[in-house]
Amino acid sequence: GGDGGDPLLDGLNPQQREAVEYRGPALLIVAGAGSGKTSVLTRRIAGLLRSGEAFPSQILAITFTNKAAAEMRERVGHLVGRAADGMWISTFHSACVRILRREAENFGFKAGFTIYDSADTRVLLKRIIKELDADVLGFTPGNAGARISKLKNELGDVDSFARNMNVNDPNEVAFLEIFRRYTRELTSANAFDFDDLISQTVFLFRAFPHIAALYQRRFRHVLVDEYQDTNHAQYSLIRELTRPVPADVVARAGFDTPVRTGDGSIEGASLTVVGDSDQSIYAFRGADIRNIVEFERDFPGATVILLEQNYRSTQNILSAANAVISHNFDRKDKKLWTSVGDGDKIVGYTGYSGHDEAQFVADEIEKLHREGMPYSQMAVFYRTNAQTRALEEIFIRSALPYRVMGGTKFYERAEIKDAMAYLTAVVNPADALAIRRILNTPKRGIGPATETQLQSFADNAETSLREALRESGTLGFGPKVAGAIRTLSDLLDEASALAAEGKVSDVLTLLVTKSGLVDALRMSRDPQDEARAENIEELVAVTKEYERNNPDGTLIDFLTEVSLVAAADELDDSSGTVSLMTLHTAKGLEFDAVFLTGVEEELLPHKMSANEPGGPAEERRLFYVGITRARKKLHISLAMSRAQFGETAVAMPSRFLQEVPDELIEWRQSPGAARSRGGYGQGALNGPRGWKGPNNDRDGGFALPRAEKKVWPNAVTGTVRDNGDLELAAGDRIRHTDFGEGRVLAVTGEGTKRVAHVAFDAAGQKKLLIKIAPIEKL
Ligand code: ATP
Ligand code: MG
């Protein structure tokens, strides 16, 4: 560094500097992973603010996750202080929700609209498919939902689909009806699904130029990170936002800002996009690399800057990444390089099972941690969420602090969705999905027949289900049912009155206690229900934290925030935990040490990708994304057998492994894998290349590893095993089902979090979570 001590330009290379200082209509930065794209974007924003060229309110920065947005806001704040307040740094979805909440009433929606997540849309589609008997044609909530999503990402709607479809194809006709009903239900529920948030904003802008003009005038600088993953709807949104405002619209809107152009129009915003086509991993969701390729055509006069120096990883890691990605066709060859030196070799590991692989990961993490690397600087990646099970089981038993990003997210748990449905029913009484969800949760004797009766009353009277609850006294239900409905209806009214002035946490507490939701879980005999009750308490804690951070936040604001929480948002660097996440979630992040697990055929490349055009190439980009997250230490691991869908199957090494040059990687293997009967052992020592697969290994069928047959503690609830009361103290001898006998060195922590530090006679030192470790005292 040292360019005269300007914190904004210090240490930048000439291309980065040019990108920060560029002033003009359109700038495209294309560059490989870790070359400083996001950093440059951040400094551009800071530069615009510091020089006074833009007010914070005139800047719109789009990131891929809310977490990335928070990080960018913090970094800009770091560079320019309070001047960064009030800036819109957000995801496409959050930006659109803000616009829609403000403008909803202009096009027939109410500001309190609900945002349906994928679980909600599944429930809805399931019912529609059943009503139409469309399952016989092969429709499932999954495939119908994916198709609807794809259409919406192309800015399609029911009408455009109907115009273009083949009317003689019964499949198409059925799909049209599903799509139509789905759309109608969303509208009558005053709800948007995730894809609507973007496409409806585009439609709004196109239909109402004077509303679009408010935003076109306001945002003078639009900056987009991870541009390679924008789909057509998102691309269109950017186009709408950066359009000039024609003179007649300016005149009609009566804007009081001075217009700098001679003809009375307002210039389009300055647009900066940064991206890397090698990291495009959302084609399956409609992301379009052409958006990058065609940028210059779409934005004439655009400047293009290339960055080539990588500041994140060691040369060994970059060489592996370069070698792997060079196997994709149709790409501009670019070679990442660094000045930090080769660094350590990549470590490859072959486990005999998924659990064995997980044990390797856990042991390496402990080793790195002992050497001084914080847990928060380590991450474990996998292709599918199902792979977390083995990892979690081993991590829990090793008392390793970890956090799973995505997966069964907190907000996807049934009890949390129940509690959220109560809140939604208060804010958006039109939302029949929410009302249906809470109607008989907890059980209050309102069965399916009653629900149908209520619904048909609502349909006949052309009113909402919520209204039907109010009118239920006149519907001739028995006294018990009528009483239950009235109690629920009154509770919703009471909560809605409280919501008008009270705190979010008070409203939630009222709903979950008075409805009996928490009590029902508390009194249940199902041991998991206790954990569920605790989750609801956790939700109350979330609302309290929300109130501290957003003193003016309303219930609607809270629900909006929750529905936009993306997988990566739960990530918290300061928390001192190892991060577990899918490769998709890992995009844009960096860690000192990365563990890329399950690098096997069928997983990476995923077997689904084989049928998609461009599928394997996209999987390779995913592998490339994984590799390039690592700063210093990269571990690539796989297993010889893997338990999936309740079966243990032979796993084959991924074809991508052959693309990593031999001299960059050092292979290790578990003793179990070397001994096992399948004949993999020999070759595996030299890397997986020499392996014999099940096809050419006729006497195959090596012995199932012992560990696979045991009952493992349930990772999610931790309820299978409970040593809660086991008294342990330093000096005690214990026996562990896997590690054998050992001596307790110390016990730390309290209650359910007590950890025993044990020196095993054969297996070395381990930390165990006492509550669930498979141990007995001798
Ligand atoms: P990705 O493609 O993975 O999103 P990126 O191109 O956005 O990567 P950044 O995350 O901005 O890259 O930067 C990677 C790392 O390099 C960061 O830790 C950043 O602080 C650092 N970095 C960027 N530019 C420089 C520089 N000129 N000098 C030193 N470090 C830099
Ligand atoms: Mg980035």
C-alpha cells in the first residue's frame, strides 16, 4: 500500500483504482474470484459519498444476500462514518419489498401483504393440484412450483403463458389451470411469492411511469454485485431503475429538483455491475450469463475493466481453481495469480464412510484451532443439505461449536411457522393460508368439515375466511365448535388492537400463550415438543432483539424482515463457530480454512445435473466457487460409501478430482478405508484416480463400516441419548463406544452444555458433550 495515505485508494492496483474513480454512465467489472470486485464496489460507494457527489439516499447497491448487504454497509461506514446512513444497500428482494410496501395500494394490493416462502407455496400448490386431480398428469408441488418460478423470472404471467401454450396438450392445459388458480389465490390472500417481489415491481414501473420516475430520479448510482447471477426479471428491474425520465413525465410529476439536461428530462442513473461468469451458479433459477456478455450492447458507452490479481488465496489454491475451470468451454480464459506464494498443499482425504469423512473434518478443525485459527475462520461446504447429518452428529459428539446456514432453518420449523401464521393473520386478515394453518393449531376441535363449511360460507358470501370466523355464530355449529371459533376470532381482534400500539413481542406473547400453542407443546408427551416450545420462546427473544435494533419497527416490518432472511444471513463472524453451508450459500464469502466435502459422482456433479443442458458445467463452476473461498487451507474430501435416503451406497470419486493437478494435492486416507475389502485401498493412497469402481470390481461389496449400524444421537433434537445427570470429574475413567477407555482431564461448561476433556488410551485427546456422548463411567 501507501498511495499517500488515502484510505480509499490505498493498496489498490491500477485497474482497481480506475474502477473506484470511474465516473460515467455504465461500468462493468469482470474478474475472477477474490480479485476485489466487492471491495471495489464498496470503495466506489465510499468515494461517491466522501466527495459529496452523491447523498446516501441517491445510492442503491444490490448484493446477493442480506448478510453481504450488512457487511458492505459496515465497510462503507468504516470508510466514511455516519455519511453512509440512509443508503439502500440490500438484496433485489428487499429493495423490491420496500418499493412494493410503499406503492402497493397503487395497484390493488394492501401494504400489509404477506410474502409466501417456498414452504407456503408448496402448501398452496399441493391443495390446487389435489383439487384438479393434476397429480395423475405427473404434477407435484415441486415441479409445478419450479415451472411457475421460472416463468415469473422471465416476467411471464398467466396471460402470456396462455397465449404461447399448445392448447392441444393436456399437460399444458392442466398447468395453465394450476398457474391460474395459484395466481388467483395469491391475489385474494393479498400475498406475493418470492418471484413476484421482483416481477411485480417491474410491472408496477412499466404500468405507472410516474411512480417509476420517483425511483429513477432518486437513485443516481445503482451498483450490483454478483451480476452473473441476475435473471431476466432482475435485469429488467435494473433497466427500469436506470432509465432516463422523459421531459413530459418530469413536467407532469412537477419534480422540484433542477434538471441538468437541456431538454428537461432527467438522465439515467450511473450503473456499475461486477461479476464473474465462472461463478454463475444459478442458471437453474433462470440466471443468465448473457447479461454479462451483452452488457456492452445494452448499455452503450459502457467501460469494461478486468481484474486479474487475486488477493484472497495462495497460489496452490488458485492453480487448482484455474485448472478445474479451464475444463469448461465457452469461456474467456483468465488466469488468477497472487503474490502471496504457493502456501500449503491442498489436503485430500478419502474416508470409508460419510461419518469417517466427518471425523476427519472434525479432527482437522480441532488441530487448526489448537494451532490458533479461530473457529469462525473455518467453513465446511457440501452440495446437498442431506450431507449435514453425518457432519452434525460428529461435531456434536466432539463438542465442536458449529452452525448450519440454511438447511432446516429456524423459520422453516413447523412450530415457528405456526407462531408466524398467527402474526400474519393479524397483519393480513385476507391471508387464508395463515388462517387455515392456525384454525386447529393447537387442537381446538375445529376439524376439516368445519373448515370446509367456513370456507364455503366465505365463498358464497364473497368474503374472507377471517370474516367467516366472525360470522360463525350464525352458521349453526355446535356450542363447542362455535365457542372455539369465537375464542380464536376474539384473540385475533385483541392482538390486532395491541399491534396498533404495542410492541411486536407483546403481540406475539399474547398470541402464543392465549391460543394455547405453547401450553400444548409443554404438556405433550412427545419429547421433541419441549424443544419446540423452546423454539417459540426463542422467537419471542428474536422479536425483543428486533425491537432493540428497530425502535420504530412495526409488526409488518418484522414479518418482512423475517421473510427475507436468506440462508447466509444467520452467519455471524464474531460468534466463534464453524460454519456449515451448501456451496450455493458460500458464494462471495471467504475463510482461512475450507473443507469441501462429498466430492463424489452423483453429489458433485449432482446427479440431477446430468439431464440439464449445461448442467455439468454449472456443477464445475460450483466446485470452482468452493475452491476459491479458501484463503490458506483447502481440504477436499470424499467417502467410499455414503448413507443416503436410508441406504448405504458405494460412492465414486468425482470426475472433477482428476482436474486438480497431482502436484497440488496431498492425499490421506483413513486406516479403515485402506483395510476395507473392496480393493480401493491401494490406488487410493496415490489419489482416487487408480480406484476401482463397483463395475470392474466383481467381488465388490466391502464390509459396511461398523459405525453405520449404530444408533446415532439425533442431531436436531439431541434426544436419543441423554446423559444429563452423569456425574463426571477430573480423574474419572470412562468408556466411549468408539474411542474406547480414557481418563477425564477436566469438565467445563454447565448444565446441558457440560463438556468432558478426555485423554483416551488409544484415540488421543477429545472433547465430548456429556449430555449426548456415547459414554459410560467405569
Ligand atoms: P468473489 O468473486 O469471491 O466475490 P471478489 O472479487 O468480490 O471475490 P473481494 O471479496 O472483494 O473479491 O476481495 C477478496 C479479498 O481480497 C478480500 O479479503 C479483500 O479485502 C482483499 N483485497 C481486495 N483488493 C485488495 C488489494 N488491492 N490489496 C489487498 N487486499 C485486497
Ligand atoms: Mg465478491
